[in-house]
Amino acid sequence: MRIYKDLNNLPAFKNAVLTIGSFDGVHIGHQQIIQQINDLASSIDGESVLITFDPHPRFVVGKKQGDLKLLNTLEEKANLLEQCAVDVLVVVPFSKAFASQSPDAYIQDFLVAHFQPKIIAIGYDHKFGKNRVGDISYLKKFEDKHDFKVVEISKQEVADIAVSSTKVRNALMEGDVESAEQLLGHPFGITGIVAKGLQIGTTIGYPTANIEVQHPYKLVPPEGIYAVWVDYEARRYQGMLYIGNRPTIDQNLKQTIEVNIFDFNQDIYGKELKVEFIEYLRGDVKFTTIEALKDQLSKDKQAALKVFEARKNNKL
């Protein structure tokens, strides 16, 4: 998959089949749309081109800009889209100026000038241009003039996408990472940089990597212990992850995300880790002693190992 972030430095696309949207989560509804544009592109010997925006439009023109929690950072989204076999990802810088284009300018100066599309596949309720006055019927008026065809994504498909996004967020906010995985078609993940922590885990035999999430609006599941996959330098490890403010250590600590990686002993400070949530194991608890915490961590590890063993057996 080729990625472009500069509209003024795009190549000439070959029979471009476009779709446009935020694609947050790249869930099963999105995957169906992507399969459609991939199939359409194959049918005309063309390229599937997915246009998304950064930052998310709601952070620029939304009424409740701080309320939205993102399922993916841009990097995470790109990795998932590559797995869906999209040919080209174009990340458009979203601004108030971009949002204030007239519908004609959006079509002619943005879509046609930069992409020369053969097919544009968008939702029946897709709106564009200043005050969102442009719609799919308006876009269809330009088909003959600019030699493209508009393919409408049905009301039911759009509804499924909207419901899925909401359901994914709701499930994750409740710690139901398994339901979220079913809706996404893949485990929910968090990517971050490993930072130094208090290093209490090392002293009790459970060293952890503290993960700093870089994006301020990235969704983080509720406090507790989770069984997780950990991806580091093209290798995958089993682990257990803690989200919480470490009440056993101190009452005044900020929330942290830290993962104990099983069968792992490397210095990874400053490195990037990705964790994928597999199952919620238990809530955060304040223990009376460090020894009691250590005993519970031993039980947590065994519980996590059982989760991975069960998954292995289910696949077999």
C-alpha cells in the first residue's frame, strides 16, 4: 500500500476507484466497503484509493470536539488498511478552510483535479462542501462532465458502519474487549513508546514496560488487568497488561498502562510497542501488602496463559 500525505505531490492514478471517510477502527463494516472498492478496481484494471482525514473532522468542525475517542491513531489505521489490501491511502490534512470549500470546488478542485477518479463509492448520506450542502445526487450531476461513475453505498451498509463504530467504542469503554474484537474483525490495539516507570514490578519478579500513548484522543479501555498480545520488532509475545493508578503503591499516582511480557528480557526503553487486547481478567484492586500483590500477579499470569491456550485450542 502506498501512502500519500501531500495533495500537491500525488501521482497520476490508474483508473482510481475512490472511497472517502474516517474509517476509525477499520471494523467489519469498513472492511466490506474496502472489499467493494478493491473488487471494483480489479474489474476495471484500476487502483483502490481510500481517502481519509487527519485530524478527524470532528476535532475541527464538531460541536463536541473533545468527546470523541479514537479507535485508531493514523499509524494504526494505516497498518490495518494495508492488511485489507488497499492500493493507495491518501491522508488529507483537514482544516476549516478545507471544510468551507463549495461543493463544486470539492468535486472539481479536490476529487477530479487530484485523483481523476473512474468510480467514487460513497454512502447514500455522504455530505461535502461548505455547510455540508453537497450530497450524492449533486455529485452524480458531474458524472458525464468528468467521466466518473458514482456507486452508492446503501443505507443499510452505512447504518451498519455507524452502529459498529458506536458498539465498538461502547464495548471497549465497558472493558468488553472480546465483543469489540468481534465487531472489529481483529483485536483492539494500542501503540505507544516505552517509558521508565517506578520499576516496582522488577523488584517483585514481574517487570513491566510502561507504554505512553502519544495521541491525546486515543481510546483507552477501563482500569484492570487484561491478557494481551505484544508486538515488538516483528515478533509476537504473550503478556498481561495493567491499566490503573497503582493504589497498592500510592494513592496519588496518575493512571499508567504497563505490560508484563512473558518470556522476554530486553531493554526496550524508548522503543515502540503494540499491544492487542484479548480478554479482560479482573478489575484494579488495592492490596494490603506488596506480597499480596505478587501472589495475585502469579494468579493473573496463569489466567492469561489459560486464555492463550484456549485460543490456541479453538484455532486447532
